[in-house]
Amino acid sequence: IHFDERGPREIVGTMRNLRRIANRFERIETARRTWLVMIAEELREPIASLGGRLAELQEALTAEPEFKAAIEADQSRLARMAEDLHAVALADLGRLPLRFADVDPRALIHNTIWSHGKRAEAAGIRLETSNLPPYTILVKWDAERIEQLFGALIENSMRYVPRGGRIVLGLESQRDAWRLIVDDNAPGIDVGLAQQLFEPFYRANAKETPGGSGLSLATARAIVEGHHGRIEASNSPIGGLRITVVLPATPPMA
């Protein structure tokens, strides 16, 4: 940070002190972001190892299906939290890795619904699609990150949608971009808090919806910004929250 040091001695001295304080805060903030990345990276390996050991344990023991499902759910949740924290921390440093390649977003939507289908079914929630084009679409996105994006949005909705509720994924054309839409019918969502919703660790109605990390929408925003897009929250026509993501079909640097 640069200050003009011309002027009275007292002012120059004050400006120098302010510069030292600003530089110190900048170093502290950089260290904080770096530590978050390191913590997230350290978490990923033991969680992956834990998943393998739990699989071996399940094979060795005769356990009730509900017990096995609970173990798998806990391990899967820890893995998602580690991946989300890693993405948010890297994005905060401007280092989120992205591998752009031609991909059909319809396939990504179907893959996401398939991978979250069992958990949604167990929770009594319907995962649906709406307004998907009937033809093949090619865009230049990071397929793995976009699936992570959809997964994060579904995870966020599932914390609030009651049994018997719906989560609907849609895709619409918008000039040289595409609108990815996730609707739910969760009750009591205040879209007036739209900006806070995308902050890390923020949880609306935390007392009524325990168990979430509060990273889902922050992860979504990090991935969207990495694709040079935008994300916003609004009221859903089916009664809950609508998350709209607009991504260019091809990133500016490609």
C-alpha cells in the first residue's frame, strides 16, 4: 500500500503508521487464507482413508443396513465438507484450479441427480428436472466443478426442504450464456438475506436445521466466479428458494 509522504511531519508520521498497520493486516489475512487451504488439504487424505477402512469394517462385520447407511452418510458428509472448504479457501486466494473442456450441461444435471438420488429418496424429497433442452449442448466448463456446484446447491436445499418436498433443476439459454436454476419449496426462507446466504458458514434458521456446515452456497459462489459467471437468490415459483446461476458458454480466456 502506497501513501504520498509529502506534507507536514505529523501527517507523514501518521501515514507511515497507518501503512505499517495495513501491511500487517494484509499479512495476517494472507496467512489466514493460506492456513484454511492447508487445513482443507490435510483433512482430505484422512477422510478418504477413513472411507476405505469403514468399507473394510462393513465387510468384516454383519451389521444392519441402517447402520451401514449411517456410516456411509457420515463419511460422505465429511468428504463433502472437506472438498467444499478446500474450494472456498482456494478461491479466496484466487487459486481455484479449473480444467475447462467441452461438456453437455444436461449430462451434468442428470449425473448430479443420480448421485444424490438415494439420499434424497431416504429423506422423502423428490429431485426433478424442468426445461432441459431436448438436444445436445456443448459448453466449455469444468465438468467436475459444475457437478460440485449442483451438488452444493442440492445439499443446501435438502437442509431446509421437508419430507415430501421438491428440488427442481432447470437449464435455460441466455444469449451466449446458460442459466442453471435450482428451485425448492422449503418454507420460511428469507431471500432478503440473499447476500449473506453466500457467505462461508452462514446458515439461515440454524437452530431449525442443524448439521449443515454452511459452506454449500459459498462453494457454489466460488465455482461460479471461477467460471466468470454470477449467482443470485430469489423467491421460487414453487414456494421456496430459487438459486439462479448464469455462466458464459465459453470462459473469456478460452
